[in-house]
Amino acid sequence: MPGKVAKIGTFSEWIGLFNDWRKEIGVDHDDIRAFKFETLFGAIETGEIQFGHYKGRPKWENLRQMPTQNMRDALLNMIVYQGDTEFASCEQQRHLFESSPTDYDRQALTRVMIEEMRHGWQMCALLMEHFGQTGRVEAQKMLERRAFENKRLLGSFNEEVDNWLDFFAYTDFVDRDGKFQLQMLKYSGFAPLGRSMSYMLREEAFHMGTGNTGLQRIAEAGIVPGWLLQKYLNKWISSAYDLFGTDHSSSAHWAYVWGIKGRYDEPKNPTEADLDDLNDYNRHLYREECVQLVNRISRSQKPGNIELYTPHIKFNRNIGKWKEQFFHPQTGEPVEEKEYRQQFDTWMPTPADRKLLLEIIESEKSKWIAPRTGARNPLETIGETRKSAI
């Protein structure tokens, strides 16, 4: 399938490619195959645009109502990037079924994958419904890129997620970035996109909960050393910081002015938006949330372990004003380049750390992670999430 020229003309033809994609990446298991994928639209809080130049005007129901081509192009780009992350995460996690620590975790992974696939489906449905031939091309390309070929659009979504500590940290913190992005899109002046977010946000909550309780279970078991757990927190949280985009972003500036994408706390924040600092504003809100979560995970550890911390927002950045600069992960204080490079392997996972982690998981079997008690089969509750979406 990769490399083909887009020829699909209907959504039914796209569904055929979607089914082929699942088989090709090796995740077309019985539970996934049996799931009924649907395009779902929930309610929006108001029919008026809530911010930007067009504030107070009716939200747009189709592209013809949007005033300029630049606005339509920006909207297309946002939908493409959002959808690309959804399919990428399934590709990243495709091998984890073989090493699930418990039946519950395998069921949770299955549900996470189903819902990520549905989110990608939702974005492709918008592309095909509203963007004509361009949308059809982008919807097909969504199923042609591969995370394991380093072809997904954002760097974090080309990383391999090949063990369950990676998976739990990923779903807790990278999917949490996803929650922030979806919430900002929920306020979009393009009504079909806003209506897509209610179900996606409810489904995303399960992914984050899976990651957070998984990390707490690892901390509670006390088999994985705290210093090793900290390295994986540093890896994925610092990666998620970059997902908010560059500082002083003109794309974020105009998306706000045009009413396409709001701030994370848009309805509750009465202050005028700093258009030059939107990405970093949301990034700091994200970090504040992560600090509370990491503190909770840290408290789950057995007595005597190191206190876990949330990496500083300047650490290990690959975009923006802190790109390729040298800061301590805990304090954010500047570090000389030579010392930084010498210390980097003490802060981030190395191949030796991965080998040790896999040895712990293999030798300790079910002991390396505490059991998930009192939880129902996630596949039995997947429909309840839909019913509670608004």
C-alpha cells in the first residue's frame, strides 16, 4: 500500500484501505476486527465562535462559509496532523500484545488501539466529507505513512514503544498532550471539528487513566528501580513538551485569530490571549498537570525510594527557544555542554537500561507490576464511554 497514488473516491473505498492497514501492521486481532467503527459527532457548547476576529459570529458548518483559503488550508493541516498521530500510535505499540503483563492489560491495550483507530477514522471522515479531492488524498496518505519507517509527521510518533513501561508513560503523558490538543480543537469555529471532539475526549480519558494507573502499579510493586522509572518519565514528558509546537508560532497565532483553535482553558480564561505565546502558554498548563501526576506516582513507591520529579520544561528540547541547549532535567539550571553530554545517559534511557528493564520484566513476570484490582474488562465498558459523551 505505501507509495500508491491516491485513487479512492468514496469513504467505503477508504474503509477498505483502513482494513488493509490493520492487517499490514499486525493488529487486526479478533476484538479489533469485531468492533464497529463509526463517525461520531457530539454536542458543542455554543453555535457562536468563542474567540478571535470572528468571535460572536455563527460557527461554520462547511468550508464555503469560511472567509479565506488560508483559513481552510490551516484547518486542513490541523486535521491531518491530528489524524496522523492516531494511526501512528497503533503502529508504535503493535508488538505489545505479545508481552502483556496481565489479561486486563491486554484488554486495555486493545481498547486503546481501537479508540486511536476510531480517532484517525474520524479525522479522515472530515477530510473526505469537506475537503474534496485534497481531503481524499490526505486520508489515503494517512494510511500509507509508517511510524516504524520514521515517516509520521511528528517526531514523538516515530519512536518505538516496545515495552510496557514505555507504553504506560506514553499513554499517561503523550496521550495527555493529545487531550490538550483535542480540547483546544473542541472550541474550533469549524463546527464539524468541534462536534468530533466530545467522543474523542471521553475516549482519550481512558488512555490517560491506563497510563497513570500503570505507572502507579509499577511504582507500588517496587521492582523497577526508581532511577530507571525516572528516566522514562524524562524521555516521554520532554518529548511531549515539543508536541505543543514552536514558541512564537505564526501558525498558532493565526489559528487563534481565525477562530480555528483556542487555548486549553479558553472558556474559563477571561484575559486577552498573548498571540505570540500561545503554544508555550498551553505547554506550561500541561506541565502543571504533569507535576501533580508525577507526585502521585512518586507517593505510590515503597519507602526509601528516590522522589520522582517532572522534567523541567527546558530539558531535552528539540524545537523552540530551548532547542539543543543544555539544562539540568530537575532544576532547569544551565549546564556546560561537556558536563551535559557526560551526564545525559544518567538522565535518559540507554540501550543498557532497556536491556535491564526487559530482563526485570522477564525474570519477575507478574511481580514487576502490581495487579489491577477491582476493574472491569475494558472491552466491556467501551460502549459506556460513548453513552456518557456530550
